[in-house]
Amino acid sequence: MLSGKPGTGDTTAPTGAFQRRPTDFHHWIEDAPDARFAPEAGRYHLYVSHACPWAHRTLITRALKGLQDVISISVVHWFNDERGWNFEEGEGVIPDPHENATFMRQIYEIANPGHTGRITVPVLWDSRERTIVNNESSEIIRMLDWAFQDLATRPELSLSPKDRLDVIDEVNGPIYDRVNNGVYKCGFASSQEAYDHAVTALFEELDRLDDRLSRQRWLTGEQFTEADVRLFTTLVRFDPVYNTHFKCSIKRLVDYEHLWAFTREIAQVPEIRATLDLQHIRDHYYVSHTSINPRRIVAALPAHYDLDAPHDRAHLAGRGVLG
């Protein structure tokens, strides 16, 4: 997720369309004899924000695989201004135990002195080499799924089965472009044309996904995979934030019978529910994004937003999240 004011490090096209810059660190943890970054308990650390959907993916994967005692975490404060993500004292903040950083930019400076790129979370940190292994969430979740099998308490759980990667990637592509990043394209559009294009694409994709989930339990079929994790972290923020704050307003999530039930089923898994912090999420977006909400008023949580309501999806073919 972005550091500082909305759009810091990202760009706006001449049409007013929001453009997300790519991440900078793409090393891999591999269970191989000659690997620079080998899987070890206690060596790696995740820097995350509870507000950020991209970081949320990594927390969910870590929890589902049972890596809490293998990979430690730090959680930044929900407020993100021109100084960037910080570790100021606040509820839910977990300070940095390795570098005693007060700002995430210090972590980037240690890894790459003079770093001029985006300061984002999540960050997968190697405490031995004092460097960033990776800051791309889509790659981090695959490393957590693949590289730590001998250390995970649920090695049998495969979120990114290699024989299904083609199907998973095919599903992930339009969801990333039109939904995960699509809500940001709506919220940070600087022209009516750009907004209209983004919001139309977003809801066309949500319509398509709702239809897909009316016929199958999970996005790729009968098995819960990373594709479901990646969609969930956007959907769970939709009505509390994106529907109002980012003007994703054609429909609410609750208006989609199957997407809303899909979201509730995932949210009711205790390991996943423990990673969800609505206070950090709502305060971050409404208070940090002053270009969108200059008076920093936090909208009321919608009355219909009940993640504990029965999801009624067990009749569909396939296992639950944890089997």
C-alpha cells in the first residue's frame, strides 16, 4: 500500500487515471542448498499494516499455514501522512524489534541506502542480512506457501498448488486490474472520464464474479486458494470503506448475494478473523486520505455489515477454507 499522501510514488496519466508503480524488491526464499535466502525459523520478519489489503494477504497466508512462530511481524500505525508509515504508539501497533525503526522509510534505507522508490508494506525482511527480501505481496504469499513446508504447522494446506497456477493466474489477472487495484482507480481518479471507466470495469467484474460464485464455492473450483485470499481482502473492505470513500457506489457488497456470502464464509474462519482490524482499516482510509476526505470524518459502519451472519455456502461442492 502507498506511503504518505495518496498517490505518493505513484502517478496519474494525462487522462486522470491512477497508475500504480511496481514494487522494487523481488528476491525469493527457496528451500534449496545454494539459496541465498533459505527458509529458517526466526530469520524473517514481516512489516505490515492492518489497513492495507496487500499486507493483509500476507497475514492471512502466514496464519493459515501456521507460521506465526516462524515469521515474526511488526504492525505500523494506521495513520499515514507525508512522513510515511510509522511505528508511533497506538492500539494494535507492534514496534520494530530488529532495527528499532520509527518509520518504514528507515527499513528501506538500511536495505538500499539512498532509496528513492515507493515506501510500501508488506515488507519481508531478512534479519540476518539486514535487507529486504521482497515487498511484492503476490510473491510473498507464494513464498510463505511454498518455502516453509518443513516449518509450517499446516504443510498440507496448499494455497498456490503448482499444478493449478495457470488457472489461479488466469483468475487473478482481471481481479487485480479491475477489483483489487480497481477500487483505487476509482478513488484516486482525477478526471470524470477516468473514474467512469474504472467504476464501470469494477462493477462489471463484480457482476461476473458474483455469477461465478453462484455455481462454485471458490474462485478456481472446489479448493480454496490464494485467488480467494486476494479477492477477500478487497471485498471485506468494500462496504466499510470503498463504497463511500472511493466512490465505488453503483452497488454495495451486500447487494451481491454470492460475493457477500463468500466474504462472510472466509471471515468466519478464526485464523482469518484474527487478522482483520476494522478500526485500523476505517481510520486509515478516512483520516489519511485528505485529498479525498479533507475534514477527516470517519463514516459510520453500515448497519448491514454483519460478518457473522450465516453464509449458507456449505452446500456447494468443495471443502471449507481449512478442509
